[in-house]
Amino acid sequence: MAVIIMRLKLFLTPQMALFASLIASRQFFSWLGPKSRHYAIVAAILAAMSIGGYFNIKMELSITGEFSNWPMEQMVEWIKANTHKDAVFCGPMPTMATGKLSANRPIVNHPHYEDAGLRARTKEVYSMYSRKSLAEIKEKLVKLRVNYAVVEQSWCIRKTREGCGMPEIWDIEDPSNRGKMPACEILQGQNVGPHFRRVFKNDVYDILEVIV
């Protein structure tokens, strides 16, 4: 598998390091002659490897760049300053990963771990992008013990091609509500009560408190 898939080569790194260390073993390389000659060869090999390693490190250190996502930074700073450390969040999985890492808040769905339970919770959370009623969505989030829901505005309208938007995908899963206004559009509007209360908004994200 490692020959076919690049990232799986990392799994062989410990084994490669162990095998490489055997070059210093007298048991396997006594045929190289006296210890002094053997260890001189080992030192020469390490020196030759370090030349390439030095230039690789120098090249990496010379790379300068900057990543900025101001709407995300705004949201994370607001969460850290205005919510309790035990407040539970839900939302799009990539956003939740940042929220967990940067704001250290509990989340109900995470992209870096997957099992049947997580898939079920994520489906409940993504009902925010369906055409279900806000009352039904709130009921689902309350069962998950969610305090705040993050709605990413682009997820409501983004689609790679016709029929691939989140509301349209939900039309297949939930045909009984087909034709209704998507819940995410309502959640981005002014009137989100009595089930939710908007506590934060910027150009990309809305944070809605679940009213229990």
C-alpha cells in the first residue's frame, strides 16, 4: 500500500530508521574490517547525508508566507471572550476543528475522527442546511446538548454544480419538506426566535445560541 499511496510511506519511517541504525552494528558489518575503519565509514555516510539535510532545512527556513482568515479569527476571539469554557458548539466540521483547537470549546462533530456515532451527530447538525422547521432543528440540537450553533453562510448557497447544494442534497434525504425555504436562510435572517438567538455575526459566520 505504501508503494501506491504517498502518505502511507510515513508508516515505514520507524522501520527505515531501525534498519539504518544497523549500519553501526559490528555483528552485521564486521566484514568491513577493524572498528576504526567501520566507524569511519559510518561517519562518512552520516556526513554525506547531513549535507543534503542541511540544504533541505535551509530551503524550508527560507520560505516565508502568511495565512489570514479574519472572519474566522473574529469568531474565535469572540468565542474565547464571551462563552463559558464548557459551552458546547456545533457547525460545519472544518470550522469545528478550528474552534476546538483555537478556542478549546467542546464540539459535537469533528473531521479528524470518524465512527457511526459521529456520522449520526453530524447529520443532525447539518439539518441546519435542510428545509426542516427551526423547531425541529432546535429539538435535534438540544438532544445533542448544544449551546451554540455556527452557521457558515457559504454552505447555504455554495454548490459545485446543479443539485449539489446542501439544501438540494437534503431534498433527497427529506423529500417531505422539498420546496420550503432552507433553514439556513432563515437562520441568517433577522428573526431567528423563539428557538435561537443570534449572538455573533460577521461576513461569513453566524453564531446562534440555542434557547432552551
